[in-house]
Amino acid sequence: MTEKILDIQNLKTSFFSDGKEIKAVDGVSFTIHKGETVGVVGESGSGKSVTSLSVMRLLQDTPGKIVGGSIYFNGKNLLEIPEREMRKIRGNEIAMIFQEPMTSLNPVYKIGKQLEEAIRLHLGYDKKQARAHAVQMLKLVGLPRAEELVNEYPFQLSGGMRQRVMIAMAMSCKPKLLIADEPTTALDVTIQAQILDLMRKLGQASDTSIMLITHDLGVVAEMCERVVVMYAGKVVEETDVQTLFSEPKHPYTQGLLKSIPKLGEKVGKLDSIPGNVPTPDEMPQGCKFATRCKFVTEQCWKKEPQLEKISKDHKVRCWLHQDTEKVEEMHKVGV
Ligand code: ADP
Ligand code: MG
């Protein structure tokens, strides 16, 4: 197995308001290896963005706080280093792109200036070198008229072009890890495919690992080698992309897969999962998916299953698949 770039262990991030704790991320563990693209999927509110903001340590503008666990990046626990050191890693060794580039691009600065600032800060280039590198990056992400574009403002660009600028900015320092949080959700389908293609090519060219957050399993199938499925702040299934599509084990994953629209199907006919992610007040004591699960049993309400390894590269958090070996053993001896 190749080197681990990111190793998240038992991460817990909570939001505190009115004396109540909302466990947005509740004991999440997964790893990303060098050069690998890992998809993090789940419905809205499952804790995907909070996981990525925790890795970047970008929760200071929110009432959120990391309350437990560790995040090893290149062997170093990011939760134990001073902010000064974290600032050097952020945007340099770990870069991030968001759904809406307007929130990351400064509207009052020209495109070139913003790119150059990032490049100068992280690569230590002088003004001229930084400008040349900025233009080169804009060309690399397929933007036309790169030399003129550097003198334009973000609002003068389309959504797809702005996302390309964000990718240019994120990739300009050849990060070891790129975190992309719903990078194409706001774009139309054709542009979405182009942006994903671009990310894949750039990622491969610079051996960048990618954490790709999405609620779209189509994007996962296109882009990822491994998939982490999240539900209500927990990982419920983790496996390679082929296994996820051919043998999904968690009822939630099975529901997500069924809700992918098939060619020619009307959106109204989607077999999506009934119900919603429970609010913190309604969170069941046992399995968090119990309120929506077709296979729910008494045990599921009482006790939460562990994320259990069911084969070499497959983990599932579901009572249907707990202790498989033991169950099989029992069948063998005729219990
Ligand atoms: P996802 O990205 O999977 O849609 P998030 O990670 O953004 O979900 O959010 C997970 C949960 O964390 C939310 O359902 C909410 O309860 C809580 N949360 C996220 N951001 C905030 C915030 N700024 N203030 C309070 N609670 C938040
Ligand atoms: Mg999100």
C-alpha cells in the first residue's frame, strides 16, 4: 500500500449553542493515500463540509470546535501544530476549492493579483515570476485569453470560469492534498464534466491526492478510487468504488444508489430514501439511520453498530453485517 497522506482518526467536531452540543462529526476515521482520489458522500447535513473544515482548521469563524481525535497529514498531527505552521500548510500543501468560488475570490481584486498573491506567499516568487506563473496556470486550466484575464475582476467571469480560476489557484503550489467540497454542484452538466476532467488531469500530473466531497454518486463513479459514505456525522460504509456500486452493504448506501436517476427517467419517479436526516433532538440512541431504514430491528434502536471490517477493503456500520465471521461460524456448526 502506498504512503498515507491524510489519516483522520476518530475526529469529533461539535457546534455549541444555548449550552447544547451538536455533534456534527462524531468519530470519523478514514485515510487517503498518495495520489488517490477519495470520495466523501452523503446527503446534506451529514458532516462532510465540517470534516473538511476540520482538516483545514478553518472553524474559527463558526461556533464549531474540534473536540477529539487526530488528523495526521504526512505523518504530522495537524491538531497539535501551532497556527503559524498550519498557515504554511494551508493553501500550499493542502489546498481547498468550494462550491461557490465567489466566496473564496475577493470581488475587489483582479484575478491576476489574487493568483499572484497566493503564488508569492507560498512559492516565494518575485512579482514578475508570479505573474508568469499565474498566466501559465490560467492557460493550464483551459482559460482563454489568459494574458487579458489577469486584469479582469471575478464578476466579469462565468461560474465555470471562476471555478477554473479557483482550481488554478489551488493547484498553483502543487498541493499534496486537494480538498474539493462540491466543486461542480453549482455548474451545469457540461461544464461540470469539464471541471472534473480538469481536476483529474491536474491531480494525476502533480500526484496530488484528492478528497472529493459530493452528494452526487455519478461524480464518485467518474472520479474516485475509494468512497467514504457519511450519515449523521458518522462513516457508515467505506470501500473501493467498484465494490460500492456492485455490493453496497449499508441500507443507506443502497438507498443512495437507487436514487441516482437512470437515463430517460423522470425526476419525479426517483426511488429516493424516504424521510430526512434526524435533527440532533430526534437522533436515535442506536443506529442513526434507524428512523429511515427498511430493515430496522429492535436491536438497531437500542445500540449503535460499530464500523466493522467485513472484507479486506470494505467496512460497514450496520447490524445486518456485524460479526459476519462469527455469524458464519455459527451457521457452520449448525447453531
Ligand atoms: P454537509 O456538508 O454534509 O452538508 P455540514 O458538514 O455542513 O454538512 O454540516 C453538518 C452539521 O453540522 C449540520 O447539520 C449542522 O447541524 C452543523 N453545522 C454546520 N455548520 C454549522 C454552523 N456554522 N453553525 C452551527 N452548526 C453547524
Ligand atoms: Mg457541505
